[in-house]
Amino acid sequence: MLGSGFIGRFYADSLQGQRSRDKIVSIYSRREESAKKFAEDYNCDHWTTNMEEAINHPDVDMVCISLPNNLHEAAVLACCKAKKAVMCTKPLGRNAEEAQRMMEAVEKAGIFNGYLEDLVYTPKFLKALQSVKAGALGKILWAKSRETHPGPHSDWFWDKEQAGGGCMLDLGCHCVEIARSFIGKDIKPVEVMCWADTQVKPIDAEDHAIGLVKYENGAIGQFEVSWTFRGGLDLRDEVMGSEGTIWLNSFLRTGFDMFTTGKGADYVAEKAESNSGWLFPVGDELNELGYNHMFADMFNAVEAGKAPQETFYDGYVVNAILDAAYRSAASKQWEPVKLPVWRGQEGVQKEKALTSYNDQFYLIKEEMTHFGSQKLILKDKKTGEIIEKVL
Ligand SMILES: NC(=O)c1ccc[n+]([C@@H]2O[C@H](COP(=O)([O-])OP(=O)(O)OC[C@H]3O[C@@H](n4cnc5c(N)ncnc54)[C@H](O)[C@@H]3O)[C@@H](O)[C@H]2O)c1
């Protein structure tokens, strides 16, 4: 494990949780006391303040990168040198160029690479994706994802140089991959329109952003992200298809409501702002946030010699979409997504879903009126005239 901070500990809780046979055998942390404390807390035999020493440790089969964004690339290159399988937390790079270099390095070294995007592994997301893939929603038209909270917990996130951006990179990477997964990862993202601003925090980067991502097949992805939201961690997705809808609420108001005066109150859930009054705890945070399914996929894949659901290539595509979002926020125009490497479908045409009613008409809509009759709205195929018919 590289990094003993917030996500390193969440990952460790998941990796060594329940009856897991997976074990953290070496921890690298910048400061000796954090490395020692982590080693103690997770019963880990080896700790070090030298990153390469941790990676090269003979018992290490796989490296998990839980370091600040500006340190991902150096850690990945060290794994390539040692020819060790690697998993890297999100965002893969601070921009697509950095992400592409990392992707090319692991592929050249021929090592396993997994992109740790937990929010496409939550139980609700996996079930929703299964329904989408089975066609329950028909053709996917719009996929929206929202992640907002009152802001991150460490200094480096707020420094544009170390983090690579503000809330749009930090949280948008989750939202973009959620929408992209629902729309289809082989469908090319083509253009982005984005608003981003610094509304509240005294920082150089954006603390609030909303963006639209256009896909080649005509579907639209939407992200809403903020570091200025009050009230906890809001994680919600909406998917709209020609045959159905899915709404997911992953964190607040999930059916577990609790009131307390605050007596005896402790940790409630990630980024909860209060521990008194009405609260929305989360039953099993590690599972609800996708960490368990994510690591199961990573280890199953490495053992089977296959690629996991999320690879460095996915991290690179996400970075490319967000780079276009940053350009759009500056130019106030739709900006093209630049993908020098693209492995999905090319030239997908936008389909028009016209439903034929009979030889003369298309069906626009069919409904039951409040007075119990069936009503049809039809369009004449030749003249274009729109009529209604009560049966
Ligand atoms: N849901 C998620 O997937 C999720 C959630 C939070 C963070 N993250 C990602 O995890 C990474 C780490 O974030 P975090 O929240 O754990 O941050 P953190 O600040 O809590 O921990 C970062 C770790 O890196 C170490 N570190 C900081 N500066 C260093 C330096 N210059 N050299 C060596 N080590 C240094 C810190 O000591 C600490 O151990 C980031 O890339 C972040 O985007 C992912």
C-alpha cells in the first residue's frame, strides 16, 4: 500500500475486511509515524518511508496507489520498473497527457493495471448497469451523476498544482465514469460544454461545476459536482432511456434515518456534517461505496490473467473528458474531447427511434385518458401532419 491517508485506510478496511485472504504486506508512507501506525492498525509486517522499497518487497504481488494526484505517475513508473501489478486510485492523472503516459507505461511493461473507480462498483450501480445492459431502459438517452460535499479533508486537494484541478477533477471523474458506463464505454465521447466557478472557497481552482458530455450516438452525459454543498455527501445518479428510468441515491436518504440529541454520537458516515439531529447513516459504507466489489474484481481479474472492469485506459478516457470540460469552462463553447488513443466504436450514427403505427402514421404517444379512453397521437409519414385519435 502506497499512502496511509484517508483512502489508504478505506481501502485497507475493505482489503482486509470480513474473512478476506488478501493481506497488506508492506506500507509506504511519507512520515515514519504514519507508516508505523498504519502497520500497527492493519497488522502489517513491513513499513517504510521509501516507496521503491515497498514496491520491491518480495512478498508484494500487487501495488495499490493511494497517494495525492501529483504522485500517481512516479508511483506507476516505479511499478513498471519492478514489473509489479498495479492499481491506482482516481483520478488516474491530473490531465489526459499524464494519464496517457501512465497507460502506455503499464502496457509497455506488460503489467496488470486497474483503475480504482469505486463508484462503478456499488451494489446499486452494478444492479442498475445489469438492467441497462439487459435492455430494461431501452436506448440510453441521458445519464446524470451528482457528487457534492462540503470539500476534501487534506491540504493538497486545495492546491491546484498538486491536485491538478478542483472539484471537477476530484469528483467529476466519478460522475463521468458512471454516465459513460451507462451510455456504453465503447461509445465515443465527442464534445463537452461546462460551467465551472469558484463560488465560496478562497482557492484558485473551481469549487462548483456542471457539465454536459455529448456522445457519438446522440446520448448525453451530465455531471454536477461541488465542494461547497452543505449537508453531507450527496451521491445520486439518474438514467433515462427510451423504455425506462433509474434513480439511484447512494448515500443520503437511503432508507436509514436516525435522530439523536447528540448524546453518545460518533462517526456517522463519510463527510457527514453533524452527529446530532436527524442523520442519515450508511449501513456498510465499504460495501455501499463499492470498495468490496471493486477489489474482488481486481483480484479475480489478476488471478485469471484478464483485464478488470476498470483499467488505466478508462482512467485516461475520463481524464480526456475532464480536460475538455476545463477548456469549455474557459472558452464558454462546446469543446472536442481529444482522444489520441481510442479503442471503442468509430462513426456510430445517431439513431432516430421512429415507431411506426401503420402504413400511414408514426406513433408519437399513446395514453389512457382520465375518462377511460385510449388516445393516440400520430404523425402522418408523408405530410408530417400531427393528429390525435380517441379510440
Ligand atoms: N473514493 C475514492 O476513490 C477516493 C476518495 C478519496 C481520495 N481518493 C484519492 O486517493 C488519493 C489520496 O487521497 P486521500 O484522500 O487518501 O489523501 P490524504 O491526504 O488523506 O492521504 C494522502 C497520503 O499521501 C501521503 N502524502 C502526501 N504528500 C506526500 C508526498 N509529498 N510524498 C509522499 N506521500 C505524501 C500522506 O501522508 C497520506 O499518507 C488521491 O488521488 C485522491 O483523489 C479516492
